[in-house]
Amino acid sequence: MDHATVLARYDRELREHARPDSPAARVERAGKVVRQTGRGAQDWNGVLWSALDDAGADAEIAAQVAHFGALGHPFEWKLYGHDRPADLGQRLTAAGFTAEPPETLMVAETAGLALDTALPDGVSLHAVTDEAGVDLMGEAHAKAFGSDPADLCHRVLTQLSTAPDTLAAFVVLADGEPVSSARAELLPDTRFAGLWGGGTVEGWRGRGIYRALVAHRARIAAERGYAYLHVDASDESRPILRRLGFEPLTTTTPYVRTP
């Protein structure tokens, strides 16, 4: 993989020329940033891309703080390791943002992945297509990550009801109990399918569930004609993804600001 070429495509298709992740949101270019604004606080609100320099960065940050602050929405500035200026993270912190743990942007070509990984015995995979499935997905997410799944469930339900072709969501059950969940974003006009979630409850980790969920979503993306898969990988998932054929391109750090 030519890392520089793929990263440039990623920036162009998923950031600079991003599409909304649901019909409930709008993406627009404002000054030197591209941002998504949802209808409410439970939608994803934030800055996707920027082309800043030392002279104008603080003014652009202030403009986005004013925009989302007027709406009363918490929002995220998604900062990538190659974004400029080099001290953009420090500038965001000075403007009242809080940095969350960094992750690694990893990308794989769908044609080069081994997709024969199967689920371990004792669990079953179910597509999430309705509110009951979303509730199970949220329960698995809460158990795996220890966080409130309300915003995730809202976004998944919105996407299922308004643009179901852009989402493939799944929950893994063991004896009727949700033990893992994951989803794939299949947005139009891009060669990249996004893999999100994949959290597994502690008692079921290390048994191949995450690998199987990656492989299952990769097969769907390949069948739909996507050339690449991208993942914001945690420290725990990065070595698994490397073994599956993903390669690191850069880092990404969410900077979050609450009005």
C-alpha cells in the first residue's frame, strides 16, 4: 500500500468532501474547516477537516466554538496527526477543548484481507435492523466500554430509519445475552468503508469475536464494491488489525468541547 496516496484519498473523500452520516445532519465548509452539524446534541457534531496556518488557526477555532456554542451542542474537533499547524492540539486545549485518548487510523485494502475468520462456538451473530436490535447493541456497548450508549443508539436508530443502506450493524449473543456489537458505515461516493465499535464484554475477550466481526463486515464492504476499510484503532485492537492486514497511516485524537 502506498501510504501517502491512500491517506490523501482518505482526507479528500472522508474529510474535505465528507457526506453527512445521516439525513439528520448537514456537512458544510465554513472558512477553512469542514464541519458536520446535527439536529440535536445526540447527533455527531464536529469538525472533520481543516486547512489552517499559524496566523489564522485561533480565529477559525473561535468561529467553530461560536457556531456550536450558539446551538448549545457539545462538539468534537477530530484532530489527525498530520494536521497543521503542528501545535493545533495545544491551541484547542487553550480554547477549552479536552483531549480524549488518541487512536490509530488503520486502513486495509479489501482485496488483500483474509476473510475466512469464523465466530467461536457458543455465540451467534445477528443483524441489527430495528429498535429491539439497537437496544441489544447498546447493552453490549455499555458492558464492553462502560459508557452510556444513548447517543450511539440514537444515531443508529436514525440511520436505520432514514438511510438503512449506509449502515450494517450487528450484535453477538451468547445464551441470549449480548456480548459484542459492531457496525460498518457504507457511505456513498467514497472508496472507504468504516468499521466502528467491535467492543466485547470482558468474559468473552480473546476468543476471536472481534476478528470475526471485522471479517464479516469486510466481506459486506467488498461485496458492495468498497476498495478500502478504515478503523480508528485502540491500543487493544491495533495488533489484531495488523495481523488481519491493516496498516497504520496516522493518529487521530478527539478534542471535545461542551458549551
